[in-house]
Amino acid sequence: MKKAFTTIIMLLSFAKINAQDSLKVQQNLQHFYYEDLLQNFHKTPFLFYINKVNNYTHTTLSYQNKQNNKAKQQQAIEETNINLQTEGIYKKNTTLFTGNIGYTRNYLDGLGWNTTNLHPYKNPVESSPIYNLAYKRGNWDNQFYRLNGNLVLPLIKDKLFTTININYKTLQFFRKKINPIPKLNYLDVFVKASLYYKISPQKYIGAFGGYGSVNNKSEISYLGGGYENIPNNTEIYSRISYGYGLIETAIFLTNTENDIKYSGGFNYISNRKNKLLHAEIRYDNTTTKFNAVDTSEEILLAKYTVNKVSSKVNWYNFNNGHSFSLNGNYTSGSNFKISTNGKNYDASLIDIQATYQILKQTDNLINHNFGIYTSYYQLEKKDYQAVNSFNFANASLGAFYGKDFKIKNNKIYLKAKTDILFNLKKEKLFSNTNNRFITDVALPDFYLNTANKLNTSLQIGYQRKVKSATYLTLGTTLQQQYFFNLNENITYNKGFNYGAMFFFNITY
């Protein structure tokens, strides 16, 4: 693993500026337009291959702190991240390599009601409803390693191309000092292969398929040898969730969670007259098996199946700096409980986002970067055995603005973003089968999710040019979240949610 990390860093470090007519991103990575562009290109590296983007390396060290005064029970009251990440591209002749490597130290303070299901890269439906829990909030000390690499090369000259992607993550979670004390170890690996066929001088069609797995072993222990794990110790007694309110005694304190994921889809790309259109449709299927471990034997307790259909359209006009993106996905999940030999839980999510932005740039100076965006979000969960369900839909509308201020060969830049989220509909049906779950989890989640919100963020940075194409940037980001029309029957901490990030990066 150490050799792989070293190889990626060396490859990224050899990046040089070598094409005079390339799209130069080194000085403007921080602006919304280039953030969106590079995010989409890294997800589909073939776009780097057919567009003249300069080789570059970008390394960031950041410190981020979030204060969630309005927090759900299964959400940390305070979260701190220390992050180090390097990303970049390197093209040599007809071969392109892109990749990133990252390490995050993550601290979660005041997280309750969840001791085994903490994977941070899943949406609310992809995240399994099967997990161990204890009522008492606790503090966690975690670390994440990420490694992603892509190789793009021609199979038939100027006609058929392939992309190979490997995505590797290890995630380690440790709860500190307060019973119960779980240890989680995730190994998340995904491999994807793509083929692109050139159907005309500026148009391509593509197909891809992928396979991956996520394996998590969780071990729960108690200070004092485990004698504290008795029903009378209500706050620290270990239980297991099978849905949304269906909670039983956790007979076994060692569990394994195994995901198997299949993915496939199609791409269409038009790249003519300095205008780029990229469309994609994708299907993902994931099956999660949750097992209890009794000595060396694994006992299957439940199986959770997720189906996800997603599509996106990205359009860039490099002549005038206009861009448009439309992304949408539908995710559904269903849980099968082995002991009852039947389905007990369903969930579904619709998530749609659209963004339009305009960039005006003189050489490497951003005169302005203005954009508007909107979203629609609908989430539904049903637990048939616990007789709990909810359904809500929210929409948002927002705008952002960015600008550079030149100081000799250096610059100060400013980015601001704001949006308002408002509820369109909400329905709930919560039974009295588990009053503690309703008061601690279900009602606060529902009221926080359906409250109207105002989100704002401001980033200020100073960038210094140290060589012809090497830039050092130092900056800070401030974020606030305000809630309106919150239900007064639920007790929350005073104040709004806010966060701050301080970062330093070097780009060349």
C-alpha cells in the first residue's frame, strides 16, 4: 500500500506545462466554474483526454470545524476534519494518467444511536438501515485513506479508446472512552472499465461496467469486561436496528457487513467548435449482507438491496464561459429480515440538481464568475413491522459569485454562495412501538429535514505566484445554516449551525 501511494505521488509530481493552447487551470482551481469542470472531468477522465487541459498537480492541506447546534441524534454535535489531498493529471504521448490520493483525520463529538454504520460516502437510502446502536452519545476518532487512479489509452489509433479506474478506500472508526466502545474497519474497493468509440471527428459514444465490494468488520467491547451490557443500563445497552424503528437486542457484539456492487452505463460526448456536451446514464445495484459472528461462524441476519438509476448532462461553451449541468438520480432500497423471512423496510430518494453559470476571464484573472442553481429532493422511508413512515419533498434556489483582485503578480479572490431551502410537502406516521426511537430519532429527523433553511458561505483567499506556473494559496471559508419554523416541541441547542475551514495549497 505504501509503494502504491508513493508511485501515485511521483507520477503526479512529474506534471509539466507543455501545451501552449491548453486549458490552464493552475491559477483558478478555487473558482466555482473550474471546480465543477474538474470534478466532472475526474469522474470521466476521457474528457481530459480529448480536451487540451494542462498537466497539473494540486496539493491541499486543510482544517475544518463544524458546529451543529441543530443536530439529529445520529449526527455529531461537533465535527473536525484535518485533510491532506493531492490530485492531478499527467499525459505522455497517447497515454493519460489521472489520480488523487488523500488522508483525513476525522473527529466526531456527541454522536449517538449508531455504533456500526458510519460509512460517509453514501446517501440516506444507500446507507443500510441495519446497524448496532446505543442511546448514549459518544466521541469518535477516525481516519480515512483514499486512493483513486485512472488510465486512458487508445486501443485502435484515433478510433477506439479505453479507461481503467481503480478506487480504493480504507475507513477506520474508533469510539473513545465511553461505553460501548466499537471499532469499525471498512475496506472499499471499486474497479471500472470503459470503452469509447469515435463515431465522427468530434463525437464519441461510450459504455462502461464496474464491480466493487465494501467489507466492514465491527467489534463492540465494554470497559469493565462487558458486564455493563445489560438491559438495566439503558443508555449503553447494545441493540440492533433492522429498519426505521424496528429495534431488537444485539445478541452478538461482533458483526460483518459485506456489500457487493455492480455498475453499468453509457456515455455520449460531442466536442466541437470549442463546445463540449457530455451525457451519461448509469445503473448501480448493491446488495448488503449483515452477519453476526459467533466464534468463527457467520450468521446472516438481514439482506439490504439498493437500486440506483442516475443521469447527467454537462455542457460547456469555452468560447464565452457559459456552462450548464443537470444531474438526477432515483435510489430505492429494500430490507429482507431473515428471522421473519420477509421484507420489513423500504426507502426511496429522488434527487435532481441544475446549475447555470457564466465565467468572464482576462488571461488568468477572473473578472466574475456568476451562477444560479436549483434542486429538488424527495425522501421516503417505511418500516412495515414497526409501523413507522415519513415522506417529504424539499426544493432549493441559490446563487453564487466569484471574483479576483490583482495585486502585481499575485491576487486576492472572493467567493460567496447562498441558497434557501423550502419544504414542499411532508407526511409522517409514527407508532408507539418504540417511544425512545420516536422522541430521540424520528421526530427530530423529520422536523430538521422539513424545516426551511438559509445556507450561506464565504471564501477569501490570497494566491501568490512563486514561479512561472506554480501558485501558493492561503484562504479560509466560513459557512452558516439558519433554520426557520422548527417545531417547538423538540429541544435543540441554541444558535445556528456554522463551520470554518482554513486551507493551504500548492498548484503547479
